[in-house]
Amino acid sequence: MQQYTYLLHFNELSQAEANRYAEELRNVLLNASPEIAVQRERDDPGTQDFGATLVLVLGTPAVVAAATAIGNWLQLRTKASLTIETPDKKIVAQNVTRKDAARLAELFLTQR
């Protein structure tokens, strides 16, 4: 099975908020599917925090579950702005509505 890697960065938040959101979204993703692997990574190795960047590794079946979980989480966190990076593209998601959440899943599938 092919695996895909995505980097998730929080935009325009304090370091404390970004860390809190990273842990919250990490837990949401882990609960969404057992096929989702996600870990936190520090932007600056010199800091003592756990990191506000999420590294998401997905097999094909988990892509839709992850995109749906992220879209649903973003709908509840209107203050959050998230950049999702693949080796080739960047997607910026903010102020997500229900319609946008469905579109986010579609973008995940085309960004593989």
C-alpha cells in the first residue's frame, strides 16, 4: 500500500495556542482511523515545547478519514488557520464551513 506524507502547520497563532491545537488535532486524527499515523515535530529544535507541526503519514484508505477529521476540527476552530503541505503543493485552510470540509477531502485526494 502506498503511503502519503503531509505536514500541517498552524498559522497566525501564538506558540502556546499552536501547541495546544497541534495536540488537540493530533488526538482527533488518531481517533478518526487506526490507519492514521501522526506525530508532533518542533519547528525549532532549540525550543522545549513538543512542537506545533504535525507530520501525518497515511495509506490510501485513511486519506478521506484524515481530511474529514481535519475539516470537522477546523469548523469548530474558526480562529485556526492551517497550512497542509505535500512535497508538491500547499493548501491553506481557514474559516472552514461544512461545504469547505468536503472540498478539503477532495483536495487531499488530488494532492497525493
